[in-house]
Amino acid sequence: MNDKYIHASSTTSSTLPLPADGKQERRRRRGGLFSSLFNTLNPSQATGKRNWLPTGLAVLLWAGLAYGGYAFAMHTLDKQQQAVDLRIAQVQKENEAQMQAMGEQITLVQDEMEKVASGLANIQEELQMTGETIGGTDKTKQALQERIDQLNKQLVELKASLKKLEDAARAW
């Protein structure tokens, strides 16, 4: 017969007989979650001896490395956060300085526009008042008209630059 089969005996024993060759088959023992890993790293447990020192040192080393990595990551993140906060503060200061400079430029342009507008109004008023008395001199009328045209061009240019400054101020 085949060696794999167990022969039945006529005894009333509740235990099963050993295989025919007399050796008990090695069975896997089921253990906890990490028992197979532990048995691989520490084979002395499978033979019956329990040596916890290598396993304890491995666990302590792992825990130390994990804590060291965490502490290093937190330290690095704190340094980066400080650098970002410092850069944000610098940019805010630069923006405030630029906004103040833009405000000053806007007020200067507005003042100049008001001066040009008042000068233009004065010239037009003088033209109306002297329109009847000057009637015959074309050179005077032409000079005044050229001055009015020049002031109108300057007013248009100042309005355009004011518009640009206001747009730049809104962008900041």
C-alpha cells in the first residue's frame, strides 16, 4: 500500500496513530498578526527558545527612527513656514510703499489737471470778453486758438495718465 495512508487499528484509543515512518509531520502554527515575520527574523522561537532582545532592539530602533523622522519633518516645516511668513511681510511692505507712491502720483496729476482746466477756462473766458474788441486781428485769435488746442491736448494726455495710474492702483 501507499505510505500516505494511515492504517486503521483495532484499539479504542481516541488518538490517531502516527504515520507509518514514525515521524510527526511538521505543521504550521497559527499565531498573531506578525508571527510569520517574527519567526522569519527570529527562528529560535520555532525551536522553543524565546530570545526577545533582537526583536526589542529592532522595535526600539524602528520607533527611534520614526520619531526622528517626525521631529525632522516638523522642524523643516517650521523653518519653511517662517521663511514664507517673512517673504509675505516683505511683499506687503513693498506693496504699501508702491501704493503710497501711486497715491502721490495720482494727487500730482490731479493737481496738474485742475491747473490746466482752470487755465483753459480763463482763456476761454478772456476770449469771450475780448472777442468783440479783438475782432480784426487774426494773428491774436490764431495764437489763442493754438494755445487752447495745446491745453486741450495736455488735458487729454493728463486724463489718460490719470486713468493708467488709477488702473495700476486698482491692480495692486
